[in-house]
Amino acid sequence: MEFRSAFCRSALLLVLLVLLPLSASASTKLYIVYMGEKKHDDPSMVTASHHDALTFVIGSKDGAMKSIVYSYKHAHTTRSWDFLGLNYYEKSGVLKDAMYGEDVIIGVVDTGIWPESPSFNDDGYGPVPARWKGVCQTGDAFNTTNCNRKIIGARWYSAGATDDMLKGEYMSPRDFHGHGTHTASTIAGGRVWNVSHHQGGLGAGVARGGAPRARVAVYKVCWGVGGNFGGAAVLAAVDDAINDGVDVLSLSLGGPNEIHGTLHAVARGITVVFAGGNDGPTSQTVQNTVPWVITVAAATIDRTFPTTISLGNNEKLLGQSLYYNATVSSIKFQTLVVVNGSSAINVTAGNVVLWPEPYNKDTIDLLAKEGAKGIIFAQGNTFNLLETLDACNGIMPCAVVDKEIANRIASYATSTSMPVVKVSPAVTVVGNGVLSPRVAGFSSRGPATKFPGILKPDIAAPGASILAAVGDSYEFMSGTSMACPHVSAVVALLKSVHPDWSPAMIKSSIVTTASVTDRFGMPIQAEGSPRKVADPFDFGGGHIEPNKAIDPGLVYDIDPRDYTKFFNCSLDPQEDCKSYMGKLYQLNLPSIAVPDLKDSVIVWRTVTNVGGSEANYKVVVEAPAGVNVVVEPQVITFAKGGNQSATFKVTFTARQRVQGGYTFGSLTWLDDNTHSVRIPVAVRTIIQDFVSDTA
């Protein structure tokens, strides 16, 4: 213990071989010692600090140098979990309290799994939980030995899949696409050392899931290169998962109909997490908007991959890239050409091309066929930006620059008769120099079109450039599909710590403890044209804060039976449904959305105390612009032995009669200690029901 406390800040990780006891006849034993956060970027300084630390313990520098088997100088994790505060070696917090998700069973409904990935190694796991009733369904290149004590079950559903969807596929739980393996390892993958994007060095570190000791159950419903699926297959998978005994369901997919079947899962105490969609930053694009699921938006993390673009006039500019393979095209200067459209494609042979919007993977294939030596893309809000850049690897260097930089490159090109440019390999930059988190530009935005009285998305989580398992390697992927498993893992941890909490309580704890400010205390921004301060339609309650969610103070609980009327009306609207569906804001959700405020509306909410048995909470209201908000009572008190639930009334009154757009606010209950229970509020004033402004 003296060793850990004396040198916990000297380096990142150290593996020692020491003699115990210190005698000539003693045998040796291997120890792994965590040394805290790395304080030196120079690897030689890291190693020297390791020598100094061990010298203090052994008493001899010579002995210390002989005792070190290996000194890890770059062994940070692949970032997103540390960014969320879930450091594997922390002595306290939700990760430790949950025993790393030990024996929580997470159902992953996706494209299947690649069982040979090191992320799913079952060494050190005990028997499969006795409550598990699932099966290991076999098929092409997948037999019962591909399930183990980590992957405890696997099923596949091809009904409804077309011949095109099944072309080249494995008729089994084996993952043809890679998407399902990526999401499963993000949720529950064990620790795997020394991985990086395509093992090329970018994002290097230790890969692991957020709940690394959880068990995985696989339900393959998505097929082919596009990962397409049918609603019937999803419903069948959810039904099987309920009976198999999963604790959490993670679905990184979208669609309006198949999600209704998940209500049965929630009624059985299973929290269901869905991706919110990748059609941002356009408003009214969020998917999976029923109230009983957690709908996830995507955000960036504090990691970026800058590349230096050198011009022939000695000017050096910065772009973003995933280019790491310096052997495919030498990094010497190449002739630069500026292309203004496909009509100029014939000038690209042997040159580096500055390419305008739009672009995609087909652009790379086309330019490679024409003999281009590299591509610099002008920045766009394309969801497939990461895939586009990654498609260049093995072919040519590619980089993305914003339009200001693109204009400077174009100006240089026109200023000289022989413009040249060099694109250097990207590097990994992590930390405070990267503005984060930000809501990703591709992340779908609210308001919900079908159910505007339900505020969606619910929460934002890391979903940009997430490194996780794909086949036998590790790759970056981006999307709300990557954000969804981050929330699923946090749900698993909360389920482990609070096994008696309902899905609504778990959802509430995540939403009400979320952050709306970045690490510098500034409002979180949302990417778009232009970038703006994020609002609830961008990220719901905010950016997820796992270690706060374990102790939310108050929660907004819902009996699943309260969803039944909603469920029935959404499937088969009856005469009495119009009034009910127009007042969805009365559901006891951890958010309030009033889409039709004419004069005044009264909304009721009930909170349940899950903190100390004695507590006093005072309300703080941030009223949406143009709306008066009154909360009654303004103070709620919980006494030992008394009722641990309290109901309050919120009255919204329009201050102006206008056919307006949405404005935003919040309602927060604060106690005398550390709890801040915040819910987002969105209100739209209207004059006529049939005309509205969604701006």
C-alpha cells in the first residue's frame, strides 16, 4: 500500500517481477501494478519514473531495473469509458460498486457476434448464471463451442430477410457485418491490451466494455452489408430474450413498429435501450420515441486525429484523418489539383485532389480508379465521414478540412503554377485541448413527430470514433449505434447496484443526473450549420454521468401498466385516444414536453426519494422563454418512516399569444447535500392546432 500511495501519480501502468521474500532462495512472482495517471509524454521519462518508484520499494536501483518485466508507457484505455469517469482501477464509483457488471446478462439485438474476438474471452468467469434459460443456436461457422461463459447464448432470425440481404451472409449468429460485435464489445467486452484502429496505432490502448464482467446474449436480426432487418425478426428476438432471462436489452437499430414489443420486456423489469438515429442535425428526425425505452443521442469525446497538411509555400494547416499507413503512398509532396465537379475527374491522375461536397465512399473508389494520390475533402455534415476516411486506408492518404482551410488551400493552388501538397499520417490527441463533449452532427434531433408530448432523445453518450471489436481486429465506428451500448452498459451497472429499481427508475437516474455543461463549465454545444448550444431536442437531459446516476436522490417512477393506454392507442386509435394522446405530458417521465400551449396547462409529476430517508428539496425553475412556470409546492420534505413519494403540480402559462416555436427550460430539485435532480422542459405556444412552427 505504501508503494501505491507514494507513487500513484508517477506513470500509467507498470508490470513488475519482484522477489518475495527478499532472499536468495525465494521464488519469483509476477505483479501488475497500476501507477495512476501518466504525467510524462516522453516514453523514456515514463520508464525512468518506473525505475525510481521501484527503487524506493526494493532499495536498489540495480534490483529495480532487473525486476521490471515490462513498463507500459501507452496503456491508457481506448478512451470513451475513461472519458465518462469509469476508470477501471478507481477504488470507488459505480464501476467498482457494481463489481464491473458481474453476472448481469445483456441481450444485444444486432448483426450477430464474432466469438473469436479476444473481447469475449471467458477466462476467469464462473458458471453461467443459473437463471439463464437461453440456447446456443448453431449454423454456418458457428457451433455450440462458440458460446462460452462470456457469450452465454446466441440466436438468429432470418425470417423476412430478402435474398439480397442474405447474400454472402452466415446463416448463424456469426457476425458478417461487424456492427454487432462492435456494440457487444462496447457494452461488455473484457480488457484487451495494445489495440488500435486496424492495429495501425490510432487510438491505441486497452479496449474494454463499460460492464466488462457482464455476460452477453446475442440475437442476430440484421443481415448483409447494410445491416437491414425486419420488424417480425426483432419482435421474435425480444420475445425470446424476455424468456431467456436477460436483464438489459440493447438495440442499436431503428424503426417505428417493432419497438412496441419492447413494452413487454419493460413490464418484466428489463430496461430497453435504443439508438436515436443518424439523420441529424435536421430536426424531427429522432427515432424510437415510445416512452418506456431509453433513446440515445450521440456525442463526441475528448479525442481527435489531426493531420498536418503541408503546402508548397511552407504553410502548414491542420485537418482530420484516419490515415496511418505511410507505406501505401509516400508522404512526399504531390501535385495539388482543385476539383469543382466530376467533369474535372480526368485531371486527378497522379495528384492530390481538393474535393468539394458531396462525397462518400464511392468518391474514393472513383478517384482511386483514376489514379489519385490523395484526397482533401471540404468539411460537410455527412454521417459517413468516418467511414469515408477509413475507406482511404490501404489506398491513399485522405483528410477532411473545414471550408475556411479548404479555401486557403484553393487560394494557394491558384497562386502558383506548380502547387504541391503533402498529407502526413494522423496522430492521436487526447485531453483538454479537444472541445468535448459535443452532440455529434449526425445524431438525430427532436421533437418527436409521432408523439410530440414525449421529449426525445432522452440522453446523450459517446458515439463518435468509438474503438471496439470488429472480427479479429478493432475499428472505429460512429453513430447513435455506438452511443446506445454506452448507455446499455451503464444500465447494467446500475442494475447490479440497484437490482430492485424498475426500468423507469433507472432511466430517471440517468436523465436527471446528466450534465448540460462540458468539462470547462461551458454549455455543451451541438454540431450543425452553424454549431449552437445544445437543447433538449439534441440531447434530452444532457450528457450521461454514470457515477452520479448511482445516487440520483429522487427518481420519477412509472408502473408499466400506465403505458398500456398509450400502447393500445398507438397501435389501434379509438375515439377516446385523441384526448389521451394529446396529453402525453402527464406520463410521469423525467422530462416535460408541452407541444400545444394555448393559454395554460397543468402537468403533474411524482418523485420517489431513493436517497436518505430524511431530506428536504427546494425547486429551481428555468422557465422557457415566453412562458410562466409555477411549481406547487416549492419545497418537498421526506421524513424517516414517512411517505417517500411526493407529488407536485407544474402550471405553464403562455405570456404571449403567438404561433411560436419551441423554447426550453428545466426544473430542478435541490437538497441540502449533493443531489441535483434536473429534468428538461420543452414548450411550444400555439394559436391554431393545425399550424405550428418547429423552429
